[in-house]
Amino acid sequence: MNAVGMAVLLAAMVAGTASGEARVARPSDAKPGVAPETGVEVRILSKHRPARLRLDGPRSLEVFASRDVLLVDGRAVSPPLRLESGRWRIRGRNLDRRYEGSLSLDARAGELIIIATFAVETYVAAVTASETEVDTPFEALRAQAITARSYVLASGRRHEEARACDLTHCQVLRGEGFARHLARARDAARSTEGVVLRLRDGAIALAPFHASCGGHTAEPVAVFGAPDLTGAAAVPDRCPASPWSAVVSRAQVTAAATEALGSPAQAADLLLDRDSSGAVVRVVDRASGRDARGDAFFRALGARAGWDRIRSARFSFAFGGERVLVEGQGHGHGVGLCQAGAALLARQGQTAEQLLAHYFPRALLSHTKDK
Ligand SMILES: [Zn+2]
Ligand SMILES: [Zn+2]
């Protein structure tokens, strides 16, 4: 679709949402080739693995997954069950969430698979609210909204069943009420409606963000590989160093290295290569000569030792017997918008535009209408 077509669709969709008009979703509404301009499909509540839910909104129903059979109010229906756009309240065991969008439900192995389709701007506001702290200054929220919008419009389909999940893997999206400060996030999204970061070739930037870089953001190619699709660059930052440390087992380091390198490796043989920010960008096994991207090693170690403990790719090891002391700075992959730094700079009077120029020096601000 060309840029004008996209903008017209986007405008129509946002207008439709703003009027609060409920629309009945039909199978013909599914246009896989043109998402997400027609809406962002997100698999929601996957972490909860719900089997039975009560839905209230444009209508009320009880849904239940009996193995691969979807039951609605006790009767089997042929999936997917499509529910019209509106404000839905979804309740289950330990679960009470509200979402504004259309829903599609299926049953798989006793679990309800729920795909919500949100208008792009509804999605951007919800992610901005879910991904930021309540005391985030407004200009930092605006920068976050532009970053989140760019990311989702640039990212392809990241999951088989939907474009995105609602977890950190894609962008965190909690339901209304659980999103921490939705009203301010909506204002931030509205005041930047349609604004995106673009690379020099005109493509929308796959613009990432993270909690805290620890004093220097990371080089995107070093973390994610070439070519750079983010428009970010390694820049010094004024956020606090956010030091952290964790004690992990030598076996966990060995297992993580073996996974990242694709062959057995011993912890003591590992050499960590760093970029100018101090982030581990490459791990080398001195015994075999094999190497792997630092990001792959960081993820493999975080998966074993806990994401809350291995907080960033800027770390070093100190071996002591079977225990390994891991010391690092920052929180997250370190590429692109640093949320801690953006909040600090916004408090000092910087605008969203200035913040984005700082963290994404290889990208330019433009509108989805422009190309
Ligand atoms: Zn995901
Ligand atoms: Zn920072």
C-alpha cells in the first residue's frame, strides 16, 4: 500500500475509534497483507494461559477451551470466534482486564488463544502507559509514544498467530486499569499522532527502547546485527549508572555459552568483546575459536539466571570456584531510547523532538502520511 492509502486508512481507523462506534468484525475484515495499518493484532493474556473467561462488552458471554474445542455459553462453536470492536472487560481466575478493540478467540490444548486487534493509536497509548513509570514527564512520554509507534509499524509479524505479543518480547501491553497512567499516555499519543522516526532511506525505524543504559547507549549493529534498522547510535547519556550484581553458577554460564555458540564451551574459556559503551557485543570461546553475538549470550544467560538478575549486556565476570560474580550497569539491551535518561532530560526542559534526536541521530521525524 502506498503512503497516502496508509494515511487514509489510519485516519479512518482513528476517527472510527474516537467516535466510539462499535463495528461488527466480519471475516472479510481480515487483511493479513496490509496490517498493521488497519490495526495491530496482539496476542493477549498468553502468560495467564486462561481456560475459562467471562467477557462483557458489546455483549456478554462465557468462553471455555475444552482441549481444542471452543465453547461459548456451553455450546461448541467453530473457531475463530470473532467479536466486534468495543470496550471489552475480560475476567477469569485472578484476572480482570479491559481492552478497547476487536477480539478473536480460539481453543488450543485447553487454553484460550485471544487475539485483540487495536487501532494503531489505541495500541500506542496502551503501550506507552504500560512501558513507563507513573512519574514520567510528559515530553518523555511523547518520545516513548513516537518510539513505540515506529517500532510496531516497522516490525513485521513477530508471532505465528499475531503481529505481536503483550510481553517484553514485543512491547508490554497491559489492559486498561493495569496500564499505569493511561490518560496521560493517551494525551502523549494524541499529541504525536502519526509521527514516526524514519531511516534515511525513508523506511520507518524499528526504534527500540530500554529502561536504563547505565551512562552510554549501545551501538545497534553490535547488539542486533547489520543492517541497522533502528536509526539509533551509541551516545553518552546522563542517566544514573544503575549498577547491579548477581551471583550465578558456573554451570549456568557454561550452559548459556553452549547455547549461544552452538557447541559445548567452558565458562573459563570465554572472552567477552565490548563496544565503546562497555556492552558485551561478542563472546569468543578460546578453546574452539567459535564466537557468537553478545546479545545471544546475554539472553541465554538471562533465561537461566533470571531476567531480573542479569539486567543488561554491560557486564563482567569474576570466577570463584563454582560461583560466578556478574557485575554490570544499566537495565535492558541499551539500544535506542533510554527511558531513565529521557525522563531526566525531559525534567531539564528537553522536548520529545530533542530527546529523539539524541537517541536516534541516524533517524528523522516525519509523519506516516509523508514518505
Ligand atoms: Zn512477542
Ligand atoms: Zn541512559
